[in-house]
Amino acid sequence: MTRLLIDEEVRERFPDLTALLTELSGLKVQKSSPELEEFKKTVYERIRSRYRVEELKNESIIRLYRDFFWRIGVDPTKTRPAAEALIRRILRTGSLPTINTLVDSYNLASAESRIALAAFDAEEIEGDLVMRFAEPGERFLGIGMEKPRILKGGEIVVSDSRGLVAIYPYRDADRSKVTLKTRRIYLMTCGVPGIPLETLRAAEALAAQYVEKFCSEEY
């Protein structure tokens, strides 16, 4: 089992930063499914009944992500924390884009839990994952990016033995993204200082439940 390790420098600066990693296997990813599309409507209704756009930034967990973004030099009014961006999209447009059944499943869990989640195709990961500060000049090609971003240095990143797989906790690399060929993933639950461990575990369990419900080989 690949582990998620936090570098000592990151741990020293953010002693209460916690992230979880779990493996899910026996998966079958599809472009979409009628059952999932129906389930999305239920989740969207729950989200709409729970939040208002103008009040979202002050919700307790979302505020913790925003505060963390400021601490790491990211403007959360321009680059929204992942769960906040999903919730805002649901409130403003009524739905989320369809990516595939696995990404769609954990996006629903992220919106419901307000916790940032990421998934990496396990076959594209080599060795342990390490959360660390980026070196100046490191190159990162994120999902949907046309060309690599050259990092300034000091950004919090996650890497394996081959290179970067994420800028933590908001951008995942193209190399390890989930596709229709993915059969096994590492699900990362991305905490920030102030979020209790039990909250992260609940988000992880919810994401695993949705992924296994809509993406298992037996489904």
C-alpha cells in the first residue's frame, strides 16, 4: 500500500495539517450512468436547501480552507477551495459537469462534506506519496492545462518517485488523473489546519461509499 508521508518542513510549519490516503480497487469507471444522474439530483437538492451563495464563505469548514489558502499564498477569491467551488457551481447553475462516474461520485461527496478530495489512478503512482514544499523551477502539468506551470518554490505539493501529482489542496496532475481505464485509485482526503480528524474520516467514508456504489465492477 502506498503511503502518504508529510515532510518535516511542512509538518513544522503546519503541525496540525492532516490528510488521509486510502486505496479503492475493483472499480469500473464509465462516462455516466442513469442511476448516478438521478442520485445527483437528490444531492443537489440537499445542497440548495443547506447553503446560500452569499453566506458560503463564512461556513466554518470553508472558512478554514480559505484561511489556509491565504497562509500558503493563494487568493481564495480567485482560486476557490475545491468544495466551495463545487457548492457554488451547484447553487448558481443547479448542477456539476459530468466528468466520469468516479470523479462525479467523489465530487458529490466533496460538496456534501465540504472537504477537498482527490483521486489518483494507482497504476500511475510509483512509490509513496510525499507532501512537501516545491522547489523553484519544478514543472507541474495539471488536468486541463495546455502547458506546464513553473512553480516559484514553496508551494505545498504532493509527489511520487516520478514527479508531482498535485498542488495541495486544489489542483491534480494530468498524469495520474482518473480515466475510463482506471481500475484502482488512491483517494486522498485533503485536510487543512483546524479540521478535526473525525471530519476527514467521515468525508473519506462518504466518498468511498459513493465510489463503490456507482463504480464497482459489479455495478
